[in-house]
Amino acid sequence: MGRIIAVAQQKGGAGKTMLVTQLGAALAELGTVALLDTDPQASLTAWGRLRASAAKAKTALDTSTVSGWRLAGELETLKSAYDYIIIDTPPVIDSDARRAIRGADLVLVPLNPAPPDLWAAEGTLKMTFEERRPAVLLFNRAPAASRLRKRLEAEIAARRLSLLSAALANRAGYANAFAEGLGVTEAAPASQAAEEVRAARQALLTRLEDPAALAT
Ligand SMILES: Nc1ncnc2c1ncn2[C@@H]1O[C@H](COP(=O)(O)OP(=O)(O)OP(=O)(O)O)[C@@H](O)[C@H]1O
Ligand SMILES: [Mg+2]
């Protein structure tokens, strides 16, 4: 049975779609992966189209678009055919976001390590709590060490929220790979960005095994 990860964060531009593509490409090194676009902006679908003609794409990575009540049925079908299913969601809190969260084994919430991004995630976190789904935060565009990041880590720990120790820095490589329909693990397999993504993949897989853990 496949495992389902929903990438959700009410705040726009937090890196949801970028993460779906990076983790999708990296997980495809380990198993079969399906990506689901539930965002009307359809940027994941656009990435999938670019990928179809990308010479460096190592796997096909099935990308489909689905919305509304069809999501639950689609997830059931995909679960029996793929090892990992990753859902990209729009930057809103509505019934579609709830369906994606409800259908997930784990909800991944990317955020810049700055207080406004945590405040903006409250609606998403509340929904995961209501749907009794484990949520895990991931710092994106994170400086290696900063006072703000440390402060936010302390706040997250105090609230007993879960944070992946693996974070992604702000790197042109992510945007460049995206523009080519690739993940950084394909576009630049030996880069620091690829190393970061593989570390995030590992932390995520560990968390899928033990969703209640607070730190990985
Ligand atoms: N770590 C990063 N380093 C460099 N650029 C990044 C990083 N993360 C995201 N970006 C860039 O920031 C922009 C927003 O990212 P993305 O589209 O993934 O966010 P999103 O959360 O999906 O946005 P939306 O809420 O509109 O769907 C994109 O141009 C993306 O390439
Ligand atoms: Mg997006």
C-alpha cells in the first residue's frame, strides 16, 4: 500500500509545489511515485509537462490533476498502484484542502523560518489537528543559523509541534531545476541542494514510520 503525503500551507509561495517536485524526483530513486495537483494554478502540472521532454528526467513521474470529491477515490486507486503519492495543494483553507489533509498519512508544512510564516500556518495546522493527521513542519529558504530560526525552533518545540531537522536553504538550483521539469537530484545530483533534498527525504521517510515523533 502506498503512503500519501500532502504538502499544505495556507501561505502562498512557501515552497509547496517546489517541494512536491523535489521530493517526488528524490523518492522516485527509491520507489514508484505519483504526484497529484489539486491547485487551480496548476504549476505542478506545468512542471510535469516540462518534464515530459526533459532529457535528464530519470523517471516518468506520473502527474495528474484532480479536485473536489474525486480526490478520495483517486487516492484509493493510486495507493494500490504506487509506493508514494504526493499531493500539492493551493494556498487556501477550504474543503479541497481538508480533503487532501484527510486523505494523507502525513501532512508536510513548509515555511520560512520567520514568525509570520508560522502564524500563516495556523489554519493548516488546525485543520490537520481536526482531521487527526500528523503534521510536520519543514523550514524552506532557511539560513544555516540565525537568531530568528533558533527562536522559531524554540517556539515550535514549546508548542509540541513537529519539525524536520532537515531544512532547505535558499538556492537558485531549486528554481532552475523546476524550470527544467527536474528535481535537483537529477539536474545536479552532486550539489548541496541535492544533498539537502535527500536528507529531507530520509527524515520524511523516518517520520512516515513514526508519525507521532516530534523530531527526526
Ligand atoms: N528553497 C528555495 N530556494 C530558491 N527558490 C525557492 C525555494 N523554495 C521556493 N522557491 C521559489 O519560490 C517560488 C514559490 O515557490 P512555490 O511555487 O513552490 O511555492 P508555493 O507554496 O507552491 O506557492 P503557491 O502557494 O502560490 O502555490 C518559486 O519560484 C520557487 O521556485
Ligand atoms: Mg504551489
